[in-house]
Amino acid sequence: MRVPAAGALGEAQGKPFLELEHLELRPLDRQSGAALGRQLAALHRVSAEGFGWPTDNFIGVTAQANGWMDGWPRFFAERRLRPQLQMAADGGGIDRMLRQDGEELIEKVAAFFTAGHPAPSLLHGDLWGGNAGQLPDGTPVIFDPACYFGDREADIAMSELFGGFPDSFQAAYREAWPLADGYETRKTLYNLYHVLNHYNMFGAGYLNQAKRMIARLRAELRG
């Protein structure tokens, strides 16, 4: 996959910097979107022995813990949802009931994987429309990742959260590697992580969305 090349890494006036290749980018069109969908499916076939990443990193400006785990539901619960919920509680913006509902959901994440657990896939990790584009010749480009090995559906879910990808992207990905049954429910689970992160970064505008997602997922668990 085409990504900006790294030029230099250093520190200036006490602050770290990363120099990246300048690319003239424009929004994905139908053809480049389809190409990116096929490339992402190929990227997701890169696997590992566990879930995580050799180091911690960031999702936006939020620290993202990546300590290796063998099981995906536990990794997603403990490395993704729980830190975001704790951050929201520490900030004082969520009430006791929402905190309780969120904790109960975290304890039951494994129930969304009764048909089997996914294999680790190399993920972009922050795949919204603003982190993808195309060169003037139509070559798709991705950038600003938050990489780790996880369920490939987490990338697909994020790509649908804020839009920005042409329909050809989703269609080409699913043709190359169809998604498993139950994805539509797991999509809400995975995107809850990003919505909580946006709440923690940007404030109350995302709180009601997080509440609705938690309520929807808890209703799914009740059947």
C-alpha cells in the first residue's frame, strides 16, 4: 500500500518532529476506492501470534495501550474499551449509570463472538476518510495510522463511522474477503471505542452517541 515516506525524525527546541514526504492528494474516486479495498484485504492477511503491537502508540492524541494478549475479546475489552471508559469517568462527564452500563458491557464482550474468534490482522487502526486519499495518477494512499494486530472488522467498522469512502471501497473489500455473520452488531462495538475517544478528546458532543451505542449493544446481549 502507498504511504508517505518518512524523511527524518528528531527533536527541535525540545519538541519531537517527524518529517514526511509531501504528497498531492485528492479524495478517493470509484476506481481508487476499489483498489484500496483490495489492498486493505491483502494487508489484513498479514498476521501475528497474538493481538497487540510491540509498543504502545496513539489514537489521535490519546495514548493507546497495545500489550500483547492471546484472546481478541479480552484484548478489545481491556486495551480499548476500558481505558476510554475510565478516562471518561475520570473527566467527570459521565454519570454513575452510564459508567455501570459500560462496565457491564465490557465484562460481556466475549458474547459477541459466539461463532468463533477472529485471527490477528495487521490494522491501520484509525481508518476514517480523512486518513486516505489518492495521488493524481489514481494511486490510493493511506496515512496517520494507529497500527496493531486485531480483528480486521475494526478497520472496516471505522471506515463506515464518519463516511468518506466510496461504495466501491466497501464492495471491493467484501469481494476480496467477505465479512463474517454478525458484523453489523460488532461494528457498533468497535466504533464505540472511537466515539468514546472522540468524547474524551472533543467533549460532550459525542456523549449521547456513546450512550445510544452502549444501550444498543446491551439490548443485543439481552436478545
